[in-house]
Amino acid sequence: MKCPNCAQENKEAAEACRKCGRDLSIPPAWFPDWRWHARALSVIYTVLVIAYFTVSFALRKMPEPFHIRKLPPEITPWLKD
Ligand SMILES: [Zn+2]
């Protein structure tokens, strides 16, 4: 097996690398490559775009905002000219 630290070829049953002494019974750590990052970012971006359109669609279905509604002049006498 190949040493994950120095790439030295070792015996399949070796417990430690014969060049750098790394413990070969420990599996090498996994580091995400650029493909993994691109896929994760595209999934996050897609979810955000879908959430944006869902929320904007839901907001358009709601009644008009309160500040646009007409208030009767009896309850707002200070707004009269
Ligand atoms: Zn090694």
C-alpha cells in the first residue's frame, strides 16, 4: 500500500511506513477537492434561488401592505387640509 504521507510503497501488511514511519493502520484523512466544493456551492445556490422565488411568490399572494390601504378621514383628522 502507498503511504499517504510520503507516497512510499510499503508491504500490504505493514503497520508503519518504512520511509517516514507513519502509522499505516490509521486511514488517511479525507479532504474535499474542488469538485466537492463546486457541487456543495451549487446545491446551496440552487436552494437559495428556489427559496427566494418561493418567498416572493408567497408574498405576492398576500394582501396589500397596510401602509398602502386607504384610511378613512374620520380617524385621521390631522391629515385633512
Ligand atoms: Zn511514509
